[in-house]
Amino acid sequence: MKQNNSYEVFLETLQKRFPDKKTLALRLVDILHIEKEAVYRRLRGTVPFSFTDIAAIALHFDISLDDILIQGADTIKTRPLRLMAINYCEPTEEDYLMLEGFAQDLKSLSFHPESEFITITNTIPQIFYIRYEHIYRFYLFKWHYEEGSNYTKIPFCEIHPSERLKTINKEYLKHCVQANETIIIWDKYTLQMIEEDIRYFYDIRLITKEEVELIRLDLLKLIDELEKITINGKFENGNKVQLYVSHISIKGSYNCLSFNRNYKLSMIKWFTINDTIATDSYTYQMMKNRMSSLQRSSTLISESGEIQRIKFLDEQRTIVAQLENL
């Protein structure tokens, strides 16, 4: 930032996150437990936010104060990435607050007609898998297995998301589909890799045959949902979604979220469900460029490519059917 100090950068960050000042003010009233007029005085700059206020706001909205200080000091331009290292199986209060804050931030999608959500992935996109109990539990289970803190691995039967986490997921899903346009580029080998993972965990006796069947049925429901969405090219709320199938393998999973021209969020997925996030325009543009490149080697199966769509979905059903033969 040119000559802005850290405090001014902090105010700008809030305004970019919530362009609608009324929405921002109401959120701050709840966070700081002060009167609305007191909030407006702080937003106008007539009264400064205290350090305690800034800390509470940064924690609630997952704003990196390190990033604020770097920009405010006008140091060499960096592109900091921050890992959202959340314990999904045993979330702390801080974990919950981080997830709840992010889910609430997504409300901004519905206020901007140019909002977009882009996913480039070799896993089932979160916007889909959190709809299905047993697929979601499988991703939690796999995350816990990869996390590797315990020598004794916890079996699938002991993995259950908390009710609060389920509520957060519902809020995430409700707001995420409010993007004016969603673009998904999906590795065509995604379900093949999931089938192999399930088979492995079954072989080492961490998942039972009965549990495999529950996951299999959820996967079939997911494929049926994909068929409806790709035929119409829309979510149930009418917002547009484009689904591409990549003909080259995708390394890793990436999400790009844009509320408006000023607010951009890039997410790189690690350890199955954890995200590393960046809010700078350079990283966002890199992701957009990657999307454009992959589109050229992918087939659009939503609203068009009927033969390719039918073939792809039939292939996915065949892959999932293999789980019956364990």
C-alpha cells in the first residue's frame, strides 16, 4: 500500500471484506458488544478501534495482522500464505470461530452480481461432499489418518462431526451457492482415487463392509445430483454452474473466491480438508490463469457435451459399483 499505515490498512481490509457498511456495522456490534453509533464513529475514524477491538475483529474474521503490518509498513511486497490448521475431529473454540467467521463472510456473495467461485480439484468439491453424511465422514476420517498424530489409528466408526460443525457446514453450503457463477474443473480420476482409498482402508480393517456400503450409496446419490446439475447448468437456486472434466491429471486442489473487484481469496488445499489461504491479487490471478489453461484441456459437461456427460457419469457409476465386490 502506498503511504497507508497499518491502522488504515486494517480499516481498508474491513471495508473490502464488507463493502456494505450497514452489514459490517451490525457484525461489529455483535463482536464488540457496543452501540451501533459507537461502531460508526470508529468506521468514520473519529474514534479509533482499540487494540483489544482489533484483536477481537481479526480473530472473528480470520484477518492476518501479520499481513496488515507488512502492508502498512510498505515493506517489500510479499504474498503471504496462511494455513487454516483446524482440528476437524476435535475442534477447539478458536477452530469453530474461524469456520463460523468464514461461513458468515460468504454472505457477501449474494450482495455482488459479479461474484464468482472457482474450484480446480482432484477430490470431490466441498460444495458437494458436505451434503452427504458418509462421504463427509470419510473425508474427516482420511484427514485424521493423514494427520498422523496417533500411532493407533481411529476407525471410521469413531469419526462423527459435532452438531456445531454440521450447522457451520449448512451455513457454508447455503451461502457458497450464492455466487453469481461457479466454475468447477474436476479431475476425471477423482472417484477412481476415492475407490482405491476406500479399498485400502477396508483392507487394513479401519472401515467395515457395512460402512463401505453407506459410502457407496452416498456416492451414487452424488452422481445423480451431478447429473441434474450438469443437465440444467444451475444449482437449485438458479445460479449458474459450469462443470468441466479435465483430461489431464490435476495436482492438488484450489479454490478462488471473488466477492467484487477488490476482495479476492485463494485457497490451496492440504491434508485432504485443510486450506492455505491468500488474499493478494497476484495469487488469485495465478489461480485464474491456471483455470484458463485447464479449461483448454477439459470438456464442459454442463448444458452441453451431452454424449460426453452421459459417458462420464456412467463411468463414475461403474467405478462406484466396484465397491460392492470387496
